[in-house]
Amino acid sequence: MTAAADGFVPVAKVSDLAPGEMKFVAVERERVVLANVDGAFYALKDMCGHRNAPLSRGRLDGCAIECPLHFARFDMRTGKLIDGPVSADVRCYQVRIENGSVLLKP
């Protein structure tokens, strides 16, 4: 996938994810979890800071994504820690929709 002049990279089609669904995508050798939260798309680094578990294997409940190992929860919209055994937030990526595609800025 080719990056746009402003650095955004296409990672999925809007139709790939229904509201409440998420999936793993790879961007510039980095794992990213992409989610559709009530029709809006968000992207976080696909790694919980506690044992580096892939968040994409966890559970999405509304705007909260839960780590599959020790159940830390993060706000999918911001990457902010909600609760759990970690002290750090998760990196959040800029996302935009263009011509039916989901693009993010690594």
C-alpha cells in the first residue's frame, strides 16, 4: 500500500469492519489494531505494555479494548488506560476515511 503525500497509508476498506469489530493490520513493520466504534474508526498500537500482548486478540466492548492476558482496558479512541495492571497508555494513530478506505498515519 502506498502512502499519500501527507503520510497517511490505506489499511482497510470501511466495509471490512462493522461497528463493534476490530482487526490487526501491519503498517511499516508495526502491528496496529484497527476498530470500528459506533461507525468511527480508531487505531492503536497492537501491544499492551504489560507482557506485550496483542490487543487485537482481546475484546472490544464499546470504546474499551481489553488485553487478552491480564484484562487491562484502554480507551480505543485515545489509547488512555482505563484500568488494569499497567501504568502506560497505548500509542494512538490518526485515522481518516477517504473514498471508502480507512487510512492511518504511522
